[in-house]
Amino acid sequence: MAAISIKPASGWSVVFAGTIINLCLGCLYAWSVWLKYLTDSDYMLAQGWKTALNAEQAATPASLCMLIFGLTMFAGGRIQDRLGPKVPAAIAAVSLGAGLLISGLSKSYGGILFGFGFLGGLGMGIGYAAPTPAALKWFGPHRRGLIVGMVVSGYGGAALYAAPLIKWLITSYSLSTSFVVLGITYSIVIFAAGMVLAWPRPEDLAHLPEEVKNRMVEASAEATPLDWSPLEVCKTWQVYALIALFCLNTQAGILIIGHAAKMVKPMLTSGYIIVAYGGFMNAAGRIGSGKYSDILGRNKAYIINAAAAAVCMFALPAIIGAKNLFLSFVAIGIAYWVYGGGLSLLPSYTADFYGLKNFGLNYAIVNVGWALGAFMPRLGGRIADITGSYDWAFYMAGLLLIVAILIALVTKRPVKSP
């Protein structure tokens, strides 16, 4: 089906429902609030745990969640491409809800690993594959970056409300309560919003104004007019370049996301504030990067983002060492923006390069890069445990972003014969 604009009310309702789903799935980005309490010995003993977790252990459930997320997007993309978006949304509601309930009721490291890490990742991976492909089918390539950015902004923006909510539930009730309440709530909301998701029907198509047609023609210079199968996609070198771009963008951002509250703890005791702020910048970066990538092109937008993030990574050791709270907020905010931007740029790259017919599965292939980026929170935690700081993790992340810029400079859209 051609990706052209249709009835705005129908298309925008899908965008809104997709954003709501991602606002639930994005609880992953508030993990550093849970991490703060999981590594607090006094609190965990008072909660009935035998011992607190170290930084590496506490980061592992989030890293496992990301890995399972990336792997199960293949199944989610396949289900979405074949059966539509409602089925994967329903699976996500059940899986994520059950995972959070198990995490809350088990009071064990193994329970959190299985509940949040495995079942949570399963729900996120399958559920995340539903909204974006559905929303993109309602709009033309001239708005592709913006639409993707709006839908996935929910995932990034989740920490804006989830961080203070989780902290309130933990401090007012218990760690277990925070998982249980969110598990029940998310199951209901994701299922309800998932029933709104739909592909456009042929009769929904409408003629476009001349101005919109002209913008679509201009946008087609970077977007393929043909659809590629997953097998064809895997035969192009560009898909591996996109996977690398995704991984290298992710590793830097997720290092900050996974440890933000702990990094600023000497300067800001209410660590959830930095997490909520980061959630806002994460969401804004998805919409903003998507919008200016529609104007500048995906490569230029990616390079601008990666360069800004690299500067922040190299500067953060000095900023944190000086205990400069303002500059910490600036650098961490940019890192969140750039990380969020990758989550709108890479889906847009995928649609531009390989079309929309098999977008769900094709994007799942590219999304392997996001899953591979999950190594950095765990590595960063180990470096912090060994050295007492995150400095060398920051330097490593900055160098990898420079590599990403070099890859982006040579990555161009593949050409397929009609």
C-alpha cells in the first residue's frame, strides 16, 4: 500500500494511540530510579531482601530487557506485518503486566531478572513493533521523521512521569508496590490503546493538495519507491551500517539513562528529578530530530546529533568532578536528546531505504543495533565498581560516537532495480 496521507482524524488517532502505548512500554527509561534503591543496603534489608545489589547486578535487568526487546522485535514485526497492529499490542499488555507483577511479588534478584528482564523485554519488543508501522502507513514520506518521532516520543517521555511516580510508590509504600501497580495499570492501558491501532483501508485514501504532492516528490529523493523483502535487505551492506549506527548511538545514551540518578547523587539527592528531566529530553529529541531530519536529511541529522553527544561524553568527567549541577543537566540533557533522536532517525532510515510493506520485520533487523547497545550500562557499572567513577566509560562512549560519524558519512540509500 502506498504511504500517502489520508483522513487526518483517522491517522492522528493511530499516532495518539501509539504514543500512549509507548508511554507505558517506556518504563525501562526510569530503571535508574529502581537501581538507586536496589543498591541501597539499608532500604533493601528493610524491604525483606537478604542483601542489596551492586551496580553491575542492578544494571543487568535493564540490559537483559533491552536484549530481549531487540530480539523479540523480529516476532513483533512479523506479527504486525501479517496480522496487523492489534495482536502484538495485546501480547505486550499481557507480557509486560505479568513481568512487572512477578518482579514486585518475588522479592528476589532472579524474579526481577525474569520478570522485568525477560517478560518485560518480550512485551516491549513485541509491543514496540506495533504502533510505528501502523502510523507510518497513514502519512507520506515528507512527514516520516516527524510521525515516527511523535509515536516513539512516548517511549522516551515515559520517564517524565514514571520516575517521580515510581519514587513516590517506593517511598510511600514499597519497592514491590511500585512494580505491581504499574503492571496492572499498563496491562489495561496498552490493551485499550492497542485496539485503536489500525492500517488505512483503500477507501480511506483521499486526493492530496498540490502543495502536499510537491513536498512528497521532494521527499522521494531520499526515500525508495520500492519495497524490499527482509532477505533482500540482509543482502545489502547498508543494513549493517544502520545496525552499527543504531548501536553506537544507543550505547552512549543508555549509559546515561542507566546510571543518571547515581551519577548526580553527590549533587542532587532527588535523583528522580534528573531521570524525569531526561525523559522529557529523550521525548523531545525524538520529535525534534525527526522533524529536522525531514528537512536536512537523515545523515546530516545523525551526524549533528552524534557530534554533540561525543562532546558531552568527553566533557562529563570534568563536569561531574567539578560537581557543576547546571552543566551536568546540560550535558546529560543533550545525551538524552541524541539518544532519543536515534529512535526516530533509524526507523526513518529504514523506511527510506527499504519501503513500508515489510517495515515491521525490516526495522526489527535494524533494531538489533539498539539491542547490542545494551552492553554499555553493564560495562559502565563494572567500570564504576572497579575505578570508583564512570570517567573511562564516558571516554569510551565518546570514541565510539566518532566511529559512528565516520560510518554515517559513507552510508547512502541502496538502489534496487524495479
